[in-house]
Amino acid sequence: MAFSLVVTCASPGRRPGLFMKSIALMTLSLLLLPAYSGAEEKAQSNMLTLQTCIDKTLVTHPDIKKLHFQVEQKNAVITSNNAANLPQISVSAEYNPIKTFVMPQNGRFLTDDHDAWRAGIGLTQKIYDFGSNKGRIKASEFSKEIAALSLKETKRLLVYQVQTLYDTLLLQKAAMKAREEDIKTTEALYLQAKELVKNGLKTRAD
């Protein structure tokens, strides 16, 4: 960024000291202008937007986390109840390295030692339970809808509260900035009047 300024002026009949002080103040102001602009741009870049505040609130608020957990819990209950209607398969296996078998033969008992194994598979299917599981599924789905509605309404309320607080802070910030500008203007007028009195251009009564 380049900035140049050429000042041509004539000051007949005025005091050289006051004229030089004015030039010095103007030069100092021009030197400080880039630094002030950079600080203002940095402050604006670090400012939180309304959407950022809303997103952070919806992610970190404990009520939202609790309601999200309730919705997930209801989904798990519905999945479990639906699984109860599916076929249940069971598998079993057994192996004995050495097992003695006794077999009767011609009035005597003969023994035979060898390994043994057994494997089995079972299948069970619920045919009818008088509608008890179906009722549990409907109750779980209804509870899930209630939890989802509560989550939605809580989000809307939080968004409204964040927007209200954000607007209030912006108004307060604007009011503070206006007061700061008033103070700066008053101080500048005071310093100007003080300088004029010092150089004899005005009296204290003025």
C-alpha cells in the first residue's frame, strides 16, 4: 500500500511555532494510520460470527447432548425389539479325546475306548406373542418421536437465545464505540483549545 501527500500552504502573519506544530501533528497522524487500520482489520478477522456462535452452542450445550443421547437410545431399543422377531440360531459343539463306551455282547460287557465328538445347530422362530413385541416397538417409536421433537424445539430455543444475545452485544459494542468517539472528539477539542490559548489565539474565557 502506497500513500503520498503533498501540502502547499502559506501562512502570512501567523506564528511559525504553531504552524510547525500543526505540520508535526499531521505527519504523526499519517504515520499512525496504517497501524490503526491493521489493528482494526485483525480485530474484525478475530470476531465471532453469528453462525459460528450458533454452531458452537448446538455442539457443546449439555441439553442438546442429552437429547441426542435419548434419540440414539430409542433407536437402539427399536432395533432390539425388531431383532426379537428374527430367527435365532444357536450352534453347539463338544469333543472328548478319550471316552469309554460299554457295549453288551453274549452276556458280557465289552468296553471300547476312543475319542468322541458332537456338533449341533438349533433354530428358533417366534411365531406369535399376542402382539406384545409389536406394542413395545410402537411405544419405542413414539418415545423416539417425542425425543426428536424435544431436540428440535430445544435447538430452536437456543438459536433464538444466541441471536438475541448476539444482537444485544452488537448494540452495546456500537454504543461503546460511539462513546469512545465522543470522548476522542472532546479530548481533541480540548487540546486544540488549550493549544490556541497557549499561543495567544484565544483566551481562557473563550
